[in-house]
Amino acid sequence: VQLQAFGGGLVQPGGSLRLSCEASGRPLSHYAIGWFRQAPGKEREVVSCISSDDSGTLYADSVHGRFTISRDNAKNTVYLQMDSLKPEDTAVYYCATSIWTYCSARGRNVPEYEYDYWGQGTEVTVSS
């Protein structure tokens, strides 16, 4: 499966962006999808995840209540709506397919190494 992430850009603090992750090659409905980000000089971190059937989501504490993940399996696309953006949200954002259909199980979030296909990343800059 090939993933393409887009929708990044420059936005002022407090603004909004919607990222999209489009897939080709296989139906996205087979996978849980995660959004990750990597800020300059920092390690990549998980931002959000949505299960294959849209029954479960998870969010990093830093984005909870500001970001919303959703999916449209008919369009083979997963979205990340980002509101109330802060300068610390500045990063390159990546989407990836999990090897599982879920984001977490038995209290354990799916670790990054269990995401196998990655998009190329889209850059988000939050600055005035």
C-alpha cells in the first residue's frame, strides 16, 4: 500500500489545518491508521490513531481535545483535523498503517515499530 499525506502548511497560532492521508494499492479499511509527527531535533511521536472500523481512537495527551482523527474508507482516506494549533505542534506529520486493525489492546498502545507502511510526510508550521 502507498500512502500520501498532504494538507500541511503555515498557520498562525490558534488556527486550524486538516491533514489527509490517501492510500492506493490496498483498501485502508484493512488497517488501523496512525498519525505521527517529528519536530526538529526530536524523536518521532504518535499523535493519533484510528481503528480499521472507526470504533476506536487514541490521542497523545498534548493534542487531546484539539485534534480529531477520522476516516472515510469509501475514499480510502484518513483525516487529522487540527484546531487551536500551537507553535509546539510544528513538525513533519506522517501517516502510517498498523499491522493490526486496532490502536490499542489490553492497555497497550500499538508501538511505532508495528506500523509498517509510511507516507512521505507533510510539514506543519505554526508561527505568527
